[in-house]
Amino acid sequence: MKVVILCGGKGTRSYPFTEYFPKPMMPICGTPVLVHLMRIYARQGFHQFVLSAGHRREILEDYFARGFHDWSIEIVDTGSDADTGDRIRRCADVVSDTFFATYGDGLGNVDLRRLLAFHQASGGAATVTSVPLRSQYGTVVADAAGRVAQFVEKPLIREHRINAGFFVFNRHAFDAWDGHNLEVEVLPHLARRHLLFEYQHNGFWKSMDTSKDQQELEALLRSGAAVWTGVPGAHVETELTPAAHRVSMSSMRTEAR
């Protein structure tokens, strides 16, 4: 199976780094987040990568020309201004009948073989991995009288879930592909046709959108708490929900990548 990784967006929230580099080349302790992501797949037996490139494509070409001999890496120029749905669609000629796809900036200890098994059992054309929403703010917990009991820093809001990437697609999903933006157009269209399913992951996941995110991921790696560096086992807490209608389109990440 091949793994398509979206690497072509301009990543405006990561400026000024992205003026000169593709966003997935932002380093975590000296190694691009893209390579950390590729290792997640490689550790679980998936070594064939298709990098859907655009903005600063030449940086990717130069970096991977150095040799990653245990991996097959194909860089596809999908255009500097292409949207996320277009970037996957333009890789259609080089992907396998069933393939993974994901964003180039999100790390998680997703059990990819369980994800794949769920996708195959669902009978759908596409599967999106969801994770609980983490608040960007701390919350206040008080009793009925208004007496503050505690402050909770950036809690997980488990009743709301967001799109974490880590997709699986069948080739025939392209027959129902409609629109340019993956999150706003393509996935909602697949859901309306009952072709999209949700795989719920409740383990670690974090995207690297800003320099603050970068610092937090580097702190995890230095402290030995970077759980994305291991191979997930059966102990990973994951809920399987084979119901297409449960995908929340209002929670999709929408920044072009």
C-alpha cells in the first residue's frame, strides 16, 4: 500500500519558516516533522510514500535525494496553489487500489493495521480518523454556588471530535470525488453518498501548526514522552464506529496543506 502525504500547502500559520520551506519540513529536534510522520507508517510496515508537493517542492526533492534506501519515495508536483482535495486527486495515477493519505504535519500513535481493517470491514470508499477535540483554552470548574473547584488546562472535549487525517481511500473514491477542498467539499460529498466512515482514535495526536506546537513536540521528544515514536499495539485505546453519518463535517480542519 502507498501512503500519500500532503506536502504542498503554504502553511501561512507557520510563517516565516514557510516562506522558504514546505511546512512539513519544520523540524522536531532537528528532524522534519514529515520524517517523524513517515516513520510512524514505516514502523508498521508501510514504506511506499507519495509526497504530494507544491510550495517549495525543490526542498523536498533535495532532502530526499540524500537517500532513504529502505523507503520508496515518489514526489509528485501537484501545483503550488492546489487545494487539499486536488492534491490527492492528482496522485491518482500512482496510488494503489487502496491507499493511505494524511496531512504532513500531524503525529499520532494510530494503529494503522486496525485502521485498515476497520476500513475494509466498513465497505466504504473512504475512512477518516477522528480524535477528541482539545480545547485551546483552560477551563474553569465550579460548583452550583459558583465556587471554583479547579482549573483544567486545555482539556479534551470528548463529545466533540475532529478530523486528524490518517485517511484510507479506495481508488473508486475518485469516481465520487467532487470539489477542490478535501475538508469542505470532497469529504462532505462522500459522506452524503454514504461512502465515508469514521475511525475513532483516542490515543495521542497533535498537529504542528505553529512554533508553539513545535516547541511542545520537541519537549515531548526530549523528555522521552513522544509516544508517536513507538509501534502501537492492541492496548491503544481506540473506538470503532462504523457509521458514516457520525462524521462531523463542521469539525474538519480546513487549512490548505
